[in-house]
Amino acid sequence: MNRPLSTRVVTFARRPNGMPDASCFSLESRPLPALGEGQVLVENHYLSLDPYIRMRMEAKDSYAPVMAIGETMVGRTVGQVVETRDAAVPVGSWVVGRLGWQDYSVGTKADVQFIHPDRAPISAYLGSLGSTGITAWIGLVHIAGVKQGESVLVSAASGAVGSVVGQLAKARGCRVVGIAGGARKCAVVRERFGFDDCVDYKAPDFTERLAEAAGSGFDVYFDNVGGPIFDATLPLMRLFGRIPLCGLVSQYNAAEPYGVRNLREVFNKRLTLRGFVLSDHRDVWDSATRELEQAYAEGRLVYEETVTDGLDNAAQAFISMLQGGNIGKQLVRIKAA
Amino acid sequence: MNRPLSTRVVTFARRPNGMPDASCFSLESRPLPALGEGQVLVENHYLSLDPYIRMRMEAKDSYAPVMAIGETMVGRTVGQVVETRDAAVPVGSWVVGRLGWQDYSVGTKADVQFIHPDRAPISAYLGSLGSTGITAWIGLVHIAGVKQGESVLVSAASGAVGSVVGQLAKARGCRVVGIAGGARKCAVVRERFGFDDCVDYKAPDFTERLAEAAGSGFDVYFDNVGGPIFDATLPLMRLFGRIPLCGLVSQYNAAEPYGVRNLREVFNKRLTLRGFVLSDHRDVWDSATRELEQAYAEGRLVYEETVTDGLDNAAQAFISMLQGGNIGKQLVRIKAA
């Protein structure tokens, strides 16, 4: 191929106050200088859009440092090495890494992990076989210590993480209830992902329906959303229940944080709440990936993707994802098919 | 002694709405029938008044069943066996147990534990060497897993549990900060209990002072209170901090529960919150008691008591304790000295 001399880049243009809009992003062109020793050039095929990116747009550090204005938007991509100055990463290698919202990225071996395009579609390594699948595994298995036959509740159940949580729990003989927004998503959660039940948080009788679905209560609540849904689940937990906190998507855009009123249940029921992020648990990534690849090979791990075409549509796709417009993993196809 | 034919009893007369008042309690006289096989009669010397009793007055079960109207008020006492129909519990034995607000109690061996009046004053076995000391040990050592040299924050620091938490943490080489209400209590926490610092939550600059006292943050927050103080501490926790929830005294009388707004910190800092009660952890009671008796013998465990005289003043003492009128363990001396 002809070596590209420049790349399109989406940069962080303005800090949002609440929900981001198009003016928070800028599409620019930047030169691609010659590679230094040990560097590789990756042509990005897919970009993953995830809620944590919204937190990096805050003015204040949360669990990760914030982005500076003018910086390339952070995000994981899957792509192919097209030029290399590291013999350990040959041209043609397929990799994933946090390579940013751009057509081409310069990185080193430390920035990427190799993937196996013969085992699954490359985009799956941004989702169910990649960071979101591993996140689901860590929360359910490592943090919550789910046991055979327990009752498990998952919010954002049609999302990239939630849908994997439910399938992993079902494979362990658990009863699994999801929470999702709207009848269409709930149908997907039940029919495609095989949850036992799914409750629509946008329905007026949400609280009553959730209490019905809870039966005698939940042993594990895998929380992806925080806020009022988190609050509503606390009274439905069983004694000694565990609540891994994987994110607070309902709160990322809230100007005023929601006040959680049912925390006394944590004491009454002797619950354990624990926040976690993927990067703290590298020691279990291999175990997680092996179980996920195995489940995929056996047809026990299905996933949905919402694919938006074109880097120039990435900002809009990100906003739509934050508003719940996606089912499953929200991706941007960067390289035209 | 002449066998008593009746006992005074404080019963639960009316369910409170918010802070209890005198009309919630009734002082009555009840006959003491002859003992059945296996029963013992205990003459109570001291009664322990604790915040959990307030929760048993609710209309709805919390972590323990509620009391029925007309029932004897629940509470732990220390006393002496004055009549027995169980050879394993001879007359003259000193015991503690949940024997209720009354002059004399009928129970069995299963209801009491023996104590050692030669090792410490009998009232200490209701406090620092009894259930409150063991509660402190369980939260700090067993639930939070405190480590040498960590930074520890304790609310209700002048209270029966909080004061022991601080002393156990100091003995482990931790830096210990307390939170208490008023300059007088804070002085006791620093000077008598040896905390490194104590912040007055009633002071107008509480939040600023707490942030100063936090330095680079807390590894453990032993929470006895919940509500706004709990909320204020969340942003001051260090990465991977642990928060044992021992009670929510600020919320027991709240008609409307406080909404906790800083829960996103649990995710951001990957904190662990865990509710616990004494009775779930009987397996570690002996370890806890040994360490507490040892610390007392070495003069490294001091405690304060607020003693109210007379069973007829128990209700008022209980209300005063709920309003923070006590320093250290709130006791009622039932048997006149």
C-alpha cells in the first residue's frame, strides 16, 4: 500500500455541561510523521464507543484522568498493522488497543494486544470477546463471586456488558432478570440473550414489575447505571447480596447527582457494594478471555452490534449511545468495507 | 436472698414516628412464676442502651424483627444468677445476655454468656469487652481488613463502638481521625481515646475541616451514622478504600431518608461498602474478645460510660442517647449500689 501521509482525527473541542453535543468534537486532519524505532502504524477498522469516554470529558478526574481540550478522543479500536519498526509486531497483524478516534494510529507493542480473526469477527474483540466481555466476567465472577443457582439482576441488560453478564450467569445455572429501556430492548434481552425476564424501566409500573420479577429477591445486582434504578433495586436484595458497580451511565450527564435514599438496606441486608474497572484486574483477563472464546465457539455467547458508518459520524453515534440509542455494542466502522 | 415474686419491666407502648418520646414506653410490674427445668433467674445490674434498639421499634423489619406493642423492651444486661434449675449455671454466676429492660429476667443457658468480674468491671462486658467492642473489632479487622499504617476515619468516635475502633486502629500503627458532635466530645476523642485528630460535625466549617484532616485520604471509613456525614466522606476516600457500615444512627429517626449524592465515588475509587452486624460473625467473637481483654489488661483500651440510675429513667436515657447526650457507652444502673 501507499503509506498515508495524514490521518483524520476526532479531537475533544469543548467540555460538555450535561449531555455532549456536536460542538464538543472536532474532525481534523493531522500529518503522520515517519515512525520511530519500536513504533507501528495501525489502520483502524472499528472504533468502540463506551460510556466511560463521557467521564473522561469531565473537568475533574474521576476514575481516570480527564482529556485535555484539543486531545484526540480516547477509545479502543481494532485494526491491522500496515507499517512497523518492531519485528515482534509484523505488518498484517490484527490488534486491539486504546488507539483513539482516528483512521490511523501510531503506537508500540505495549499499546496493543493481538487478536485471532480466525476465531471470531474482528469487531467482537472490541465487545463480547474484548473489554466489555471481560468487564462482565470480572464483575460477575471475580467481584460478585456468583454461585450456581443464584438469582441475578442486571441493568442496561441489552448493552454490551449487560448482555454478556446475563449469558454468563445463565451458563452457571442462575435465574437472570434484566432491566432495559423500552419494550423492544426488553424483547431482545429475553429472546436473543435468553434472560428469564426483563423489566422496562421506562414503563410507569417499573417499580411494581421489578418487585414481581424479583420473587424472593436477588443475590447479585450487576449495576451499570446507578441513580434511581440502583435505588429501586436495593430493597429487593437478599441477605448478604453483592452489588458490583460497573458504571453509572445514568449519572454521567446529570448536572445534579441523584440522591440514593435506600442505602440503609446495605446495612439491613448486610450487602456488599464494590466498584471496579477492567484495568485493575489484569491478572484475570486471560481466564476471562478463555471462557468467553469457549462460550462463543459453542454458540452460547451471542451479541448485538450497532454499527455506524464513518469516522465523521462518530460524535453523533457517541451521543446516541449515551441516550440509549444502541442495542449491544456501539461501533463505528472507520475503514469503508 | 428472698426470692422476688415480681419484677419491674419496661414495655414497648407506642410505635414512634421519628424521635421516640416517653409515651413510647411503659413501666409495669409482672409476676415471676416458678422456674421451669433448665431455667435460671438473673438479677440485672446494668442495662445497655444502643441505637439498634431504635430500629426494633420500627413498624417494618429491618435487619432484625421488630418488637410488638406490649413486649418487653429488648436490650443486653449484665447480672448475677440468683436462682437456678440448671447445674451448669450455678447461683452466683455473672452473665451477660439479651435479657431485656427489667429488674429480673428468666432465661436459659443458651441466652447468656459467662463473664469474668475479676478481669474488668462488670459493666465493661456490656461495652468495650462485650458486644460493642466486638462489633468494633469485626468491622475494622474482619470486614475492612485494616492494615498496619493505613489511614482510618471513624464517625460517632466518642461512642461505645467508635472509641474502640480508634484504639484498635492506633494499636495497629494507623493514623486515626474521628468525627464527633461538639468541641467537648472531640476533646475526649483526642485526649482520652488518643485519636490523632477529631472533627466536629456540628461546626459550620465541618466539610473543610474534614478535608484538611483527611490529608491524602482515608483507606478505611468505619461508618456508624450514614446520612450527610457518610456522603461527605466518600470524596475523601483513597483508591480501593473500604467502608464497613455498622449502623445508620443519623437515619433511624429520619422521617424521610437522606439521599446520598456521592455514590459515584464508590465506582471512581473502586471502594467496597459492606454492611455487617455482630450476630453474623460468631466465628470470630472469641478472637475479638481475647484481643480486647488483652488490650484492657495492658491499659491500651480505655472507655467512657454514661450511667443513668434507675430502671424508671431508662426511657429518658435512651432518648438522650439517640440525641447524642452520652459519651461512651450509655448504661442504666438497675440494681441500686
